[in-house]
Amino acid sequence: MVVGSGEPYLSRAVCVIGGLQGEAGGVAQKAGTWERRVGLTGAVVSLAVAGWLIWLLPAPHLAAVLGIGPVDGALSITRCYEATDLQGYPDGTDCTGMYTPRAAGERRREITLDKAARMHRPGSTVEVRMVRGRAHELSGHALSTWVTATGLMLGPFLALSLSFRASARDGTWSHDGDYVLVLIAAEMAALVLGILVRVLAWIALALFG
């Protein structure tokens, strides 16, 4: 009788434990759903911020170098020289000269042709596109510079977005550290792509320029 009388209490205990486990599972499921939503939002926001920064910073220069859009004016070359970056390393060829805008009402002024395709002869005229006060034309060095800048800017946000996406897929935040290698690979790919683009542009300009 003692054992038998204890069976209802044992059954109740089992039911209570099962109920607690069910509630715990529900809480865990809700937490996983919340993490998935945050992960998806983070992935989208990361790519959106990357796109906005690229559109704001390197994209206008890259478009000008590629010749997208109308020509802004003509530059009468005064001189060309080997430029250097802030660290003193060679940074392509710059040319200065008198710029004549095509748009009516704009004044002629002296400007710099950033990373020119070649050492232009003084007195020669080059059609250019303007971005933030500097002139651009298609050249291997300019194309390489802005393609590399675009890739280097995209890399960190791409790795962050993939990390968020993994968290959304698995409902956990344990993947963040795994995408450091993705970041390194993306940055290396941007550098290699920049070199490849420069070589191809040089070949194309030598054949058809």
C-alpha cells in the first residue's frame, strides 16, 4: 500500500518535470528565434552600410576612371610628374594643367589629373571627368587603386554579414570568431584583384589606347 500510494505522487512529479522541460524548451526556442531575427537584421544592415560607404567614397572615382557618364571638360597639360603617396612610395603619374569645363558658366582653372594613363606631352589635351576637384581618365594605376579600395572597404562588412548570417541560421552567436579568416581572405583578394586589373588595363591601353 505504501508503494502503491506513492505512485500518484511519482506520476505528478514526472508531469511537473516534463512541464518544466517543455517550458525550458519553449524559452530556448524563443531565444533562438530572437537571435535569428537579430542575425538577419545584422547581415542586411552590414551590407547596406558597406554599399552606402562604397557609393559615397570610391564609387564616384571608379565610375570616372571607367568613363561612366559624360565628359566634364578638357585639360590642357602643363607638366606631368611621378607622384608619391604619404609614405613616399611611387603612386603613379600626376599631371597638372588648365581645365576648361564643358558646362556653361564654369570658369577655367588649374587642376590635377590624378594617376594619368601616361606621361602626357606639355600642350596636349585630355578629356577628363571630375570628382571632388580632381580629374580622372582611364589608366591602369587609377583603376587598380579604386578597385582595390572598393574591395578593401567591402571585405570587413562582408565578413561581418556572413557571421551574422551564420548566427541567424543556427540561432547562436558562436560563429563570430570563425569569420576572421574570411576577412583576411577578402582583403587579400582585393589586393590581388587590384594588381590583376592594373595589368589588364595596361595591356588594353597599350593595344587599343
